[in-house]
Amino acid sequence: MMKKILGRTDVIDFPDLHLKDIDVKIDTGAYTSAIHCALIKEEGGKLFCVFESKGHSNFNGKSVTFTNYSLTDVKSSNGFKENRYKIKTTAVFFGKTYKINLTLSTRDDMKYPVLIGRQFLKQKFLVDVDLENQSFKHTVNEHSYTFS
């Protein structure tokens, strides 16, 4: 399988989360992928999440309920371990839908509400840090039309 080339950032969709045109940072230093979640509540074997952010207007504030989730330890770049909820969902790169595991985190103060880590990237993508928005450009070009 030929690997697609991603840049250091991109704009993608998370259809199961009702999120479109979301800014993501491709982070080869991170093992797991993470998404900003404003509110997380576990009750009765269900995980209720609200994807809303002041700094990221495409986070629409919709609530999503998960019945399939887990807890996992995530070690940050500064060495601290944090126990986070992990969900399974889908992400669209280059017009193709992929399954992805995302940990839920508060990233409201961060420039990018989503980090895409090595666990997802491996065996699918290569990263060229000189590039940006390769998937988004591909999708825009695929849907652009010229009129004569």
C-alpha cells in the first residue's frame, strides 16, 4: 500500500462526532491522538461528551454519547501521567474514512484542538514537516469545478 504524505497540520472531518473542517496538528512525538472535549460525564455505563470550544468555532457544541469507551494512561511530553477517557470514532483524510482512537482532553488553550499521533499514522501516512493541509487541499481540489 502506498502511503499518503501529510504535512505538519491539516483540516479534517470527524463524521461520527458531527465535526467538520477541524484543525489538527500532526504530532509524530505523540503516541496517542487526542481531541478537545469541553465536558465529559460518565453515568450509567455511558460517556457523555460535549465538543465545544471558544477558540475553535467549528466545534459545534453538540453532545455525543458513547457506550464503547475505556480509560487509558497518557504520558505527556513533560513526563506526567494522566488517566483519560479513550473513544473509538472515525476521521476523514484524503476523502477516505479511517477508524481512530482518541483520548479526551482539555485543549481549549491550545492552537490545535486535535493532535494526531503515531499510533494512528503508522502504516498509513508519512509526514513532511515542510507541508501543510495536504488532505484538505486534496479534498478541495477533488471537489472544485471549472466553468467555461
